[in-house]
Amino acid sequence: MGLVLKLVANFTVPLCATVHLAGSTITIVSGAVMSAVGLLGSMLGFGETAVALMIALYMAQDSFGTACNITGDGAIAMFVDSSKESEQTTN
């Protein structure tokens, strides 16, 4: 229980990584906050507090998203593995 066959892991991990690419767009957009800190203040008029809040939200979103992706990948791998086991027992 809790272990996944290497064959299943080799299938599900790349599949899930590919699925997560669409979600990475949010991180890229949020990462733009980090690269545009100077512009946010000088051209768009955001104060230091607003920029600090944007950076904090980016950091929270990024780590939470990564944790969700890893947990979901493991759950999908276990589901596929259990499906493979049940398929083998019925054949």
C-alpha cells in the first residue's frame, strides 16, 4: 500500500507534468511581478506596500500550487496503479 509500480510512475509523472504546463502560465504571469517591481512603482503608481503584497501573494500562490501539483500527481499515480492491479486480477 502506498507504493506505485515503476512502470506506472514512469507513465504518470511525465503525463502530469505536461498537464501542469497550462497551470504554469499563472506562475509566469505572477513571476512578471518580480521582474516588473520597478515599473509597478514608477509607472503604474503602486506604493511599496502594494508591491510587497503582490510579491507575498506570488510566493504563497507558487508554493501552494507546487504542493497541490505534487499531491495530485501522487494520487493520480496511485489511482492508475490500482486500476492496473484490478485489470490484472480480472484477466
